[in-house]
Amino acid sequence: MSTISAQLVKELRERSGAGMMECKKALVENNGDIEAAMEWLRKSGLAKADKKAGRVAAEGRIVAAQKDGKAVLVEVNCETDFVTKNPDFVKFSDAVADVALKSGAADVDALKTAAYPGAGSVEEAAKALVATIGENIQVRRMARVETDGVIGSYIHGGRIGVLVALKGGSEELAKGVAMHVAAMNPQYVKAEDVPADFIAKEKDIALAAMSDKEKSKPADILDKIVSGKINKIVSEVTLVGQPYVLDTNVTVGDALKKEGADVVAVARLAVGEGIEKVEEDFHAEVMKQAGLA
């Protein structure tokens, strides 16, 4: 066959999990016969991704790249902690972060289609790595921060990554705040970022938890008691209100104010967030297979 339709390539990709160029080559080599092409991919070891793609990939690395007021975080997942130390996986994930930064990709879908050195796209390079390593590999999430100010980045053990962009301040302060975000994971940056429904819910809880004696106080006193409780909760869930991990005698807000700095953007990724891991009971599985359970 002189031409292979895009629909045929798409169908083979969905069946095999192999990259687009590999699928097209397989179809060309087999005159457009999709079954023969599938067998050709399997023999070449490129169809391994088909069986791996449905498996849970909740381990992995958070990687960062930064230059000239731009920075990215990327989460690259695999199935086991062992593979996170594999040199090929480490090289791939570092390269993906570099591609994310240089390509200007705004989200993970754009990143997957971005050019990967010597391997077509990032997605195709990931598929090839599946065939090499034998585990499901996923480029799952990315975050991008750009600013005219300073950016601090911090990666903790390869599992938590944070970017903090500041207006004013120093790179040292930005990195310190990034370390704080990694450790404390505040829900919001400032009090004004806290949703009104969150405040309303906490007020209801505070009132319900009060004793009859407290509730019997005059309305203005009662309002002050409730406001005090709410302000304390807001401080606990906001970045600027929390005690600064590098100096717990001051809040993050105090540390920022001291250098005349303001937080412009915060991004935080942790490996496997939101992925439901299936904990296997190997003893029970063996007993089941042996017909003893």
C-alpha cells in the first residue's frame, strides 16, 4: 500500500499502545493489515504498553526546570518505587522537564505532543520507555510559573515539588517559602483567597461547638469570640498566616513583609496525589491461587 490512513494508524495505536511512528511503520511493513501489524509490534516488543497502560502508576518523580523567569514542575509516574531510581527513567523524566520549559507547553496535553529529542513526541518517548522498562509510564501533570520577579523552587526527595514566584524579595526567600509550602501544604495563599462558603461552614461549626454559657453572652461579645476562632482557622489554612518553618517565631507573612515581598504564584505537586493505589495482599492471593482460600 502506498498510503496508510490516519484512522488505521489511530486504531492500531489504541490497540497496541505503541507510538504513532511505530504504528505507521508496522502498517507499511505489513501492507495495511492491522492484525499482521499488531503481531509485528508484539514481536518488536513495542506492544507491551498495551497491557501496561491500565495498571496503576502511583509512584514516580517530580522534576523541575527553571530559566529566565520561567519554571515548570512535571510529575512523571511509574508503578514501583524501584523504577524511580532506574537511570533510563531518571534521564527521561529530567528530559521531559526540560522539554516542558523550552516548549512553552501550558498544560500536560500540550507537553505530551511536544517534540522529544530523538523520539518524536514526549508521549511516543514514554511509550518506548514502557517497552524498555516494562512498567506503565505516565507524564501525568505539569505546572508552569512565569514572572518578572523571582522564583524559588524546591524538590523534596523527588516526591514533592514546589514553585513560588515573588514580587520583590530575594531568591533565598522564595526558596524558603517553597520549602514551607512543601512541608505544610497550605490550602490558600491569603485570607482573601479563602472561599466564603468555607468561612460560613466554619462559623456554623464554631457556634455549634459553643457551650450554652458562651451562647448566652451579648451579641457583640459572641461575634468577637466567633471572629477570633475564624481568624485562627484562616491563619492555619493560609500560607501567609502560618508560622514560617524556617523561623517559627514569625509567620510567612511577616517574613515576606520584612523583605517587601508579595506572593504572585504558588504551584505544588506531590507524587501520586489523587491516584487510588490498590494494596495487594500477596499471602491471600497465593492462598487463593492454591485453592486454600
